[in-house]
Amino acid sequence: MRPTLPLLAALLLAPLATQAADASTLSPVPPDATFSQIAQPSGFAPEMPKLSDVCMRLFRLNQKGVSPERMLDAGSEFHITRGVWSYIEDKSFIEKVRAKGWEFQGSLCMTLVDPKLALKDREGKPIGTNGQSDQPLFRGDNANPEYRRAYLERAKRLVDLGVTSFQRDEPDEGFFDWGKKGRRDAIPDADLLEFHRWARTEIEKHAGRKLTFSTNCHSQPPFMQAFDYRMTEVRFRSMDGTKEIISPSRIRDIGLSARKEKKLFVLTGQEDRPAEDYRWIWATSYATGNLYIIPWDQFQNVVLDPVTRVPRIPVNKLPRIFIPKEKLADLTGFVRANADVLDNYEDAAVGGYDLQDTRFGTDAPVSVAGGSGKLSAFVRAKPGDANAPVAIHLVEKDKGAPTTLRLSTARFFGKQKFKVTLREPLPYDAALHAQAENEKRYRSLLRETILPTTTDDASTLVSVPALSPWGILVVEKTP
């Protein structure tokens, strides 16, 4: 990735504000509809990532202090299923990744050093990664036949090396760097769409199979039609640290926005934040039908001085971020352990902290009483399956405390009674995690507790213990 401040400001701030209204556009729900009827199918193709996938950057082989062996070990320690957004083109390494059963995602971004293939400005001079330049690296000219030949040749080589999917960073060839400064006209939307469709068609023709293609993009340009999902950054706070950007409702809106176009968001961070922040956003991402990339070998962006707007530390001086396994592997393992209530489950209702579900009028199907005041509840169900359990993700953003949930009884299985089981991740234990990874049996990494319930007319009350930060209530029919 080759970020610049204008690009990141545009990607990370304005699009999120646009998406914040998506939840309010959902249609009203009939009074007798159950959660399995409310939840809508994702429309995902079979090749798409699953909602129980765990993704980690496999960035480069020449990273200081990160040997290939350490990279592979970290993937196992975090129980990953996908190595993503990689610039590695080493056949031996990719074979080792594939031998572990992981998907391997290559990057379609080119390290372009030939000025004859570069995009040109109004003066006919090459455009570099940060503006007009006679030195590489350059922006690619999608209309140049020789650039296309080189682009496709490299993509075919990656397929032959064992790449199973592709990520494209800067799919508009850096419009935010040069287009906004008047260096040249923007590449027309139709041309960008044509290029990415052409590339995908030719790459899949060479592979002889369907592949998945993601791109770093928040907005909804026409060229998104050529991609299956987005893999891009979100921030906790603005770049000067003065404004909160992300919240439970915004993460949910990101997922809802993607579902409108039958797509997925795979989120990643770019800030050196306490592990508690990454634990919260990890849990909330999965609770809303998004994925989140483990912040291990993660890009770190600059922080601006709020007065001078000058970076406190230059971007080329910032180290990458490596979260310790002890701080997150309990939650990555929890994802693997809950595949049965993650895969093919979709949004059905929300309640609690920072969430309003206007589809139900004044008849909230789930509400939270007591506790810290910052417990969010996300109800997810399997569309059209009246017998499948319903999952309620509970994510705590503060110090956890016992709470009581009030649930609309009939929304689950009509008149059928149900039981409620709480699943929680066990505290991290290296030996237990190593055994689970070796045996590929991840249910040993969670604890299950049947919770007491009481029925009050049309509602069911459930007492929930303190969570830190995530638990899943699995609601199942009983005879």
C-alpha cells in the first residue's frame, strides 16, 4: 500500500458519513415476522469468504524481524483461514501457505518502474505515486496496451504460483493524489470499469476457474461491479485524534451498505491502539456480518498535529503494528468455534448501546437493561430457516457488568418455546490453542452456559453475566 494524506482523508472520513444513514432505510417489519423471515440472504457467490473466516496480512518476505517461518507460525497461532493482501511472489512460501489449508490472496498492484507505461499529466509527464515525477514508482496507464500486457502477464504468473484470490489497492490509479489537484482529468468511470472487467475475465480464463477479487474502496463507483468485496481501512478516531469515527452503528451500516450490492466488507485498521480497542472492533465486525483483518504486521498511518496539521511522525518512520497473540487469539479462535452461527447468518434486529432499529416501531424485539450502558446486541438469523438457532451477539464497549435482555418471544420461533445458551471465549491458554489448531477442533476454545429465562406475557427476560468484550447467545427451539 502507498497511502497519502488526501487519499486517506477521502477514503476514511466522508464515505463513512455517507453510509451512516443506511440502517434508517430498512423497510418496516410485519408484526408477526420471525427473525428467520426478517433476515435476508446475502446473495454471495460460493467463492466468497465465509463469515467465519479469519484473515491476516501476509505482507512481504523482506520485513525486518519477520521471517517467513514466523509469519506462518503467527497464522497458526491466530487460527487463520486466509492470508490476504500479500505482495509475496515466492512459490515455496505460497505452497507452504496452501499446505496449511489457507487461502492465499495476491495483490494486483504493480511496482511500475517504466515511465513509458505511466499515466501522464497535462504536460505529458509521468505521474508518480505522489504526483508528477521522473522517478519510479509510477501510476499505471490502464489504456496503454503495453501496460495491460504487463499487468496481465504478472497476474497470470501469480495464478501459476498458487494465488487463490486477488486484492487491488488504488483501483482508480490514485485519483485522490492527482485528480483533485488539477494535474489531469480523471479517468472516466466507464474506462475504469472496462479495465477491471477485462482484467478479471482474462485472469479467470487463464486460471480456468472463478476467483474472488477485492479492492480498497469505501464508496460505490461503477468499477465496484468488477469486484466481489471491499478490503479497506477504518479508523477509530480522526487523523488528529479529535473526533470519534467508528461506532457500533457505523460498523453495522458498513455491513448493510455492502449487502445492498451483495458484497462484503473486510475491515482493517491503521492505528497503534490499545488491544482493548482492537478486541472491541473485532467482535463488533463479526457481530455485524463484516470481517476484520488481524492487526499483525498491519500498516500504521500518520497522526496529524491538531493545530499545525503536520504529521507528528513521517509515515516512512512508522513501524508496522503487531498485536500479541495473548491479546487477541482468544477472539480469533472464538470465530472459528462459532462457524455454525456465523456462516450464512444475516442481520435481523439490533438493540442496546448506540443502536436503534426503526423497523419495529415502538415494539423493540431486543432491549438491554442495567449493566455498563455500553452493551450492544445484534440479532442474526439464517434467512428462511425457521428451525435454525438464532444468534444474539453481545458486544461490550466498556467494563462489563451483568445485564438483563428483554426479547420478543414470538420473533424467534412463533409459539415454540426456546432455550438460551451463552457462548464465551475461554481466557487465552497457549497449550489449549495449540491443541485446537493441531486438531482443527475449535469448540474447545469456548465455554457454554445455559442461561435462566423467564417469560412475561409477550417477552422473555434473560439474565446475562458480565462480558469482556463478546458473547453469543444461541437461541434454540425446545420440544
